[in-house]
Amino acid sequence: MIDLHCHTRESDGTDTPHELVQIAADAGITTLSITDHDTFAGYDAARPHAWKAGIELICGVELSCRHEEKTVHLLGYFRGAEGAPAEFREWVDGILTSRTERNLRLIAKLNGMGLDITLEEVQAIGGSVTGRPHFANVLVAKGYAADRNDAFRRLIGEEGAAFVERIGPTLAEAAGRIRAAGGVSSLAHPVRIGYFREPERELALLAELREAGLTAVEVYHSDHTPALCERYLEFANLLGLLQTGGSDYHGGNKAGLELGSVPVPWSVMEGLRSLGF
Ligand code: AMP
Ligand code: FE
Ligand code: FE
Ligand code: ZN
């Protein structure tokens, strides 16, 4: 079984890297990629545990990128045990810095609305990356939101009163960086870009990104219906892009979504193997 998209508590999942490897082993997963948001800390920590458990662990990351005023996720996969090279890791660390600045402005905005919340409190419940899901948890715990959805809808989501935009790389820049670093990029859960009612627009974006260095499309994902999987597979084949897939497991932060719960065919690995994975 294959799962090439999941998160540990180093970003916005809830399992430690060691726990995640154990869950993968119990689920019968043989090839796993940890794709934490904007950090390799989960992958690095999981490596020795995966080795012991006999699981092939592929170095991955999910980068938050800008596209037409919105955040779009781009997956990056890297060959070999070391995974992403030092220069690329330094560039990703820079993205983390911009995230910290965004978090500070988000706190200031929430405080300005009279909410008692500190960055320390939010950071305390996260790992290497502090994101809005952690803000949501603290806002719920303090009674400022009814639940996580409410926290996003009224406060920290794109339509929320305290929303702060984050400066990040563009999709094209990130795809180019991943390629230059010897990695494979894959457009994560394309349905979420919001063009799914305009397939020709999705196809045009993929074609444009391919020129910038995009190698693959995430065809199999927990948000994709069978019809959407078929559509994105067709787009990948049309454009000569590879396919990737995974559950996007986040542990307790996405209750009910299990690791390995999205069927990913072996043809996905055959494609990656052809590139030396
Ligand atoms: P950040 O990268 O810190 O801006 O946080 C983005 C993450 O927040 C996404 O990866 C989602 O997991 C989560 N998220 C974004 N919008 C929502 C929403 N409306 N409801 C629940 N979770 C959301
Ligand atoms: Fe996430
Ligand atoms: Fe994502
Ligand atoms: Zn993800």
C-alpha cells in the first residue's frame, strides 16, 4: 500500500513522526511520504523509524504557494535518504520565517479585536511549524469559537475578520525551485484551487506550471471523487505529467480520515521509479 501525502505534528498533524511510522506499518503501508507543510523536520525524525519498520520513506514537503491571491499547495518529493539538498532546505526555512511574521500579525489583529491570545500559547501546541489550525485549536479551547470551523469562518479563514495574507513563493517559483533541487513537484489536491467547474482552466494552469518545472499532479486524494480522479489522470496523461496520490492524513486534526485510506495504484510508483525514486 502507498500513501504519499500525510502530516505529523511537526506541521498540522497530531502524531509524532515515530507514531506516524507505527500507524503506517499497522495499516500495511509499504511506501510512505511525509509531506509536512513547509518543513522537513517530520521526515528527518521519521527516517530511522521507517528504516527499522521496513517502510520505504520518501522525503516530501507541502509548500504553501501564492496563486491569484489565494494559497495553493505544491508537493515536493526528493530522491535518496538525505532527501532535499541543503540549499533547498534553507530556502524552505525562509518560508517559515514569513510564516512567523504572518502569525505575529494574526495575533496582533486578534488582540486588536479584544481576544486574549498569545503567540506562545499557539506555538506551544505545535511542532516546527505553527499554522492556522493551531490558532483554531487555541481559539476553541479559550471559548472564542464554537469549533475549528467556526474559528476559520468568523476569525482566521480567508473571509474571517482577523485574516492576514501570507507572503510566500508563487506556484511557478516553487515548481522551478523543486526541479532545480533535483526533486519532483506535484500540484496538491487540484480540486481545491476552485476551478473544478472550469476544467479547461485547470488544464491551462497545469500546462503553464509544466513549463515552470511541474512534474506531476496529485490525482488520488481524499477530496477527489472517482470522477475527479479520472479527470486529473486524463490531464496528467494529456500533458505528460506523472501522477501522485495520498490520503492527506492529519491525525486528530482531520478526524475520520485514516492513513492509507485513499487507494493509490502502483502505476504511481512506477512513474516515480522511472525518475530514479
Ligand atoms: P496556514 O498554512 O497556517 O495558513 O494554515 C492553512 C491550513 O489551515 C490548511 O492547510 C488547512 O489545513 C487549514 N484550513 C484552511 N482553511 C480552513 C477552513 N476554512 N476550515 C478548516 N481548516 C482550514
Ligand atoms: Fe494541513
Ligand atoms: Fe494541502
Ligand atoms: Zn496536506
